[in-house]
Amino acid sequence: KSHPMKAAADKVTGALRGDTGPAEGIPGKPGAETPPVDEPTAPRGPLPPTPDQGSPATVSPTGQPTGADPSDLGQAGPYLTTAQGARLYETDKSLKAGARGPVLLQDHHLREKITHFDHERIPERVVHARGAAAHGVFQGYGTAAQVSKAAFLAKDVETPVFVRFSTVLGSRGSSDTVRDTRGFATKFYTAQGTFDLVGNNIPVFFIQDSIKFPDIIHAGKPHPDREIPQAQSAHDTFWDFVSLHTEATHHTMWNMSDRGIPRSYRMMEGFGVHTFRLVNAEGQTTLVKFHWKPKLGVHSLVWEEAQIINGMDPDFHRRDLADAIEAGAFPQWELGIQTFPDNPEQMYEGIDLLDPTNIVPEEIAPVQPIGLLTLNANPTNYFAETEQVAFHPGHLVPGIDITDDPLLAGRLFSYLDTQITRLAGPNFAQIPINRTHAPVNDMLRDGFHQDAVHAGVAPYRPNSLDGGCPFLAGADTGAYIEVPVEVPAARKVREAPATFSDHFSQPRLFWKSLTDVEREHLIGAYTFELGKCYEQAIKERQLKVLANIDPQLCEQVATGLGLPVPEPTVELTPVTPSPALSQLGQVWPPDGRIIGIVTDGAGDLAGVRSVRQAVLDAGMVPLVIAPAGGKLDPSGDPITIQRSFATARSTEFDAILLAGVPGPGADAYGARDAKAGDEAARAAGATDPRVLLMLSEAYRHGKAIGGWAGADAVLAAAGVPADAPGVIVGDGGDATLGQITELLGNHRVWERFAPAL
Ligand code: HDE
């Protein structure tokens, strides 16, 4: 059968053999005639994948009605078989010499089953081990056309994507809501090859040169002797390193701010961190920084809440993402770029663009939207997709190139290298989730886990035996061609440029740009983390770092630690605040926010019903909370109870509505909750203590609280003043909800946090 590229290849091999005259037709040679791009790149072997790598739309990970094709399900046929396809008659009992006798070594099924199980785990990622991911689509706006020729950025082009969010320090089984940087890695399966934007939710990094990566990670990971603490920076080795290594100050400050504890993956920004170089169709270049802007706004937890969730629901972010997607509330981000002229200095307004500890304030370089990301499908299998996905900042497409940021340089080496251990060999690009959607025609062969059955005898170039050599593409046939940037004449040195040595003015800029509430949180975080260190010298050294940022910050943390306030050792140069760095001050849509509706299960069911509907109509998620599970009004118009008093905790909700919970003095318990231990409380006519805890926490964490029908008394019992900001006691569900929705636009009732500043 004639191979699609054979005709074109014949021409080339003929030319190489010299039997059709001179080789002027060889593409890739100067002056060559360029063939259409698809001809020489016809796929071979089992690549590319099935039309889309998205999960089958019919499969629901949480058991929703699927109507799935049997081939999409785990059990694809009527009979259980071995891996070799032999049907099994028994899988629960080993082969033995008699029912009470020894197990026989000849039991192949036993050995195959256990051996496979023994090898089910692969090494976790050395960093970013804990993560959650989703499939989606990216749609270009076309606004980047002037600066980049990348085809996927063109107007209305839709590109499938897979996005993995992660924490950095913790192990695979660690908790989601720890204080840490979050990874935000996106794989764009573009028609020109895969582009990976492997970013974080913090726009700067701890180090300026990749050679220091093992140092910062060894310092941040648990102590090598006891392997504690897990997934956090509140310990001596971390603070030892960052206090000695002051280029980490800016990133550390972001970690100590509310950015270190996001409310949801859906509500965080993402950043490419490094400066990249875009190139347009005319070959002109522009330096850019990439930003992801969440449609739901940038929101965070408060520290106490984050700590409670660590125990109550360690999978909080993972669950939140999967639930939202399953509910059809697809999270969205706009991709934006800040653009800078590609001048030889690679500086902008005095800011060194090659220093990854710098941001460029949005006020002086606005973020211009270039496309929309929508996550619309959960993975079908966590291991196959989320665990095996392999990102790499070197996966680039024509139109996007790198700069000489020395942090990026090491990454371009590291990501390929790490997959060889993690995914056991060099063929991980053949794992379905990692397969490009562009045709592949490489000459890579063999190796562990080779899935392709390559035909032919000549995986080398040039060749004349295997249909000829594939053409080399040119710029007009979609080749990836590195921008031929000038490399200045230089000496070989292990040095950083002088512009890399200011470690304090950008942290000062960040501090000065925050509101009082955010500063208060930041002070609290430093005080907590340093308070967890054993070594006095480390605390004192870090206070000296803070003194070089801002005297007020330093003084407050020193007071919390009970230590003297050191003097600054650098000049505290003034900075112009950047309001865009603050998370407060903007109003966001309440879409997808979670409203807990608390009821005693007997009282105002009409109220529960109507407010539940109103929450849904407002695009939010109602969760009905009652003393026990099951349904309210089971024989009439049943309402499903999603949380019982035993399973509900305030941390799951963005706002709480009291839809009829009797206060002290009334019979607070429905008959269905007649637990023996509660008799005394019932006799005293008290409100369930779990409801009171829910309310007092929600109040302390700045959440909106609404209620009617006796809510005053319950609030009073919980210590919540009925006239406090963000507490709404009305006489009807809808009006109350309207006010709550408005409050959610600001995320929290910030007035309740009374900053001491
Ligand atoms: Fe990574 N990083 N990194 N990193 N990184 C990895 O690659 C590395 C850095 C980031 O969901 C590893 O596949 C070095 C900056 C994310 O699978 C590894 C340096 C940024 C993820 C690696 C950095 C990131 C990783 C571990 C210093 C933000 C998770 C497993 C030069 C711009 C991707 C793996 C996922 C993962 C190396 C610094 C983001 C070891 C050497 C800066 C989001 O290759």
C-alpha cells in the first residue's frame, strides 16, 4: 500500500541518488521548493490518539446516570479474564492442595493479580506531587495576531486543553488547603504541536537561577530526619534558607499573603512567571508575561478556615473543581499578556525582565486578553490522566519562544529528565494524555514501554531505503524556528547581572499595594510560621529581612514573636503601589458559590424550598443542612438533605442561611434526631451546638449570614450580633438572599476583620 508521503519522498530520494539530476527540489535546503506541510508528516504507528482525549461524555466519576457505551466502562465484557484473555472461573480463592492445604506456586492467576498490584504505584512528582486536573477548551480571541503567529491564538480557533493544578511541597496524599504556591499547568493540544504553559498562581519565584532549585526544595520539604512537617513551610529549614537567601523574599511574601491559601482552584490567577518571547508572521518579536485571570475573581480562605479544612476535608480543592465541572458550572480564565518591546537590555521601566523575582505592575503594562479557557470535563481516570500527564516548558509552538531567563534554562532540561524516572523511560509521549494532536513523524525508536510498532528499516536521515527522508519544513510550512537573537560577546562566568541584586523593593511594592486586612493576614502568617521554628537565630535573621521591606511589617511580626525590632540594612526606597496586586476592591459574580441552608427539618419547609430555588436561579449551589440525612417532607414534595449536622462544617459554605432553626427555649430537635446523648441539650431547649459552631465560625471567617423565622435568638446563642456587618435577619427568603448575593460579590464581609494597623 502506498504511503501518503511516498510520492513526495520518491522525488527526494531520487534526487539524493542523483538519478533525476540536481537536488534542487530538496526541502530544507536554501531556495528549495516547499511542499505542503501535511505531506511529509503523515502519522505512523498508533499515533495520534482517538479524535479527542477528553473523558467520554457519558462517564460520570461520581456515578451520575451515564448511559455509557460498555466499552467506556471498567467492565468491558461479560467474563472476567486474565491479562492474557483467558476466562476465569474463580478469582477470590487461591489454588490450594485441598481446602485447608498450602497455596500452590503454580497459581498463575494469583501471581499475576498480586504482582500487578505490587507495581501499581509510580514515583510521585518530586515537586507538585499533589494535584487535580480537568479537560477543557481554549478559544483564541485573535487579539494576539499582531505579536504572535501561533495558530491556536487566532480568532475562534478552539484547542483542546488539559490543566493540572497542584501544591508544591506536599506528598501525593497531603492536604489541599496548606499554605503553599499552587501550580497551574496547561497543555494545549494545538494543530501545530503541543504547547505547555507550566505556571504557578504566584507571579515570581524563590530563586533567580535554576541551579538553586534543589536548595529551595530541600529546605521546603520535610526535615530529612523525622520527615515532618508535611506540605508546609512553617519549619526551621525553610526559614533558615529564605532568611539567608534574600532573593526568595518576594515569593515568600506572596506565600504568606492570602495567595498562599486559595479558596478554590477556580478562583486563582495563574502566571507564566518568566518573560517569554513572541514572534509574529513578519518575524518581529515582543517580550511578554502570561497571565490567567479567573472569571470568578481571585479569592482566598482565611487561615483558621484552611486549617480546619485540612482535617475536615483534605480533598477540598480537588472536590470543589470536580463538583463544579460535574454540575456544569465550568470554570473559566482569560489568558492575557503584558507586552514589552524586545530591546537588547530586556528591561522595562527599570525592571529587569529576565529576573523571575520581578513583576511588572499591571498599571504600567496592562494585561491584554488573548483567549478564553473553559474547563468542561473531569478526567475519567486519575492515574491515567492526572498522574501520568507530563508537562514541559520546552513544549513550544511556532510563534512562542523563550528568553534567557536563567531560571527557565534549567527548567528546559529538568522536565524531560524527571519524566524518564517518573514515567519509566523515554516513551511517555505515547501515553494517551501526553499524545500530541498534531501528526507525528519522528525517528525516535525503542526504549522502555514502546507502544508503537514502527514499520520500515531506516529510522535515520538521510535514507534511501524507507520511502526517502521526511522533508524538513520551513517557516512557511509550519516549522518551529528559534528566533535568531543576538548573543552578546561575553566571557564565560558563573555570575548574575548587577540588576538581580535588589531583593527588597519589589516585596515592598507588594506590601504597599495591599489593603489593611490583607496586611493583617500577612503579618499573621509570618508570625505563625516563624513561631513554629525552634531556632531563635532563624527568627531573628528573618526579622532583619522584614526590616528591609517595611518597618511596620517588621515591628508587628516582632511583637507577635516577642523579639526586638531590628534596624534596616538597606535604604527603604519609596515605591508606587499597584492596586492590581490586591485581591480586594473588585466586585465578582457569585456564580458557583456554595450556600448552606440550615433547617431543623420540621419548621419552615416552604421557606427552604423557595430559598433553595432562588439560590439555584442566582447561579449558586444550595446545600440543605438538617439534623439527619435523608429527605425533608418525604411524603409530600421531597427536598434532598445534602449535609447532616454531623457532616456539615462552616468551611464548606461561602454563606449560611438559617431557614428555621429554633433558638434556645424551643424544642430545637426534630423527632428524627432523638439521639441519647442529646437528651440533656434537648431538655435545656438549646440549639444544636454544631449549628452554633457553624455560625460562630462563619461569622469569624467573614462570611455572610442570613436568616428569618427566629434567627435572632439562634444568632445570639452563637455569639453573632444580629446587627453586625453582613448579618441579615429579614422576614423573607428572597430579599435576604438578594442581600447575601450582593455581599458575596466582595467574597467576604471584610469590615468584620478589624485590622490593628
Ligand atoms: Fe517546576 N518542576 N521547576 N516550576 N513545576 C516540576 O516536573 C523545576 C518552576 C511547575 O502538574 C517537575 O513533571 C525546576 C517554576 C509546575 O505536572 C520538575 C525549576 C514554575 C509543575 C520541575 C522549577 C514551576 C512543576 C516535577 C527551577 C512556575 C507541576 C514533576 C528552575 C513558572 C506540573 C515534573 C504538573 C513540576 C523542575 C521552577 C511550575 C522536577 C528545576 C518557576 C506547575 O521537573
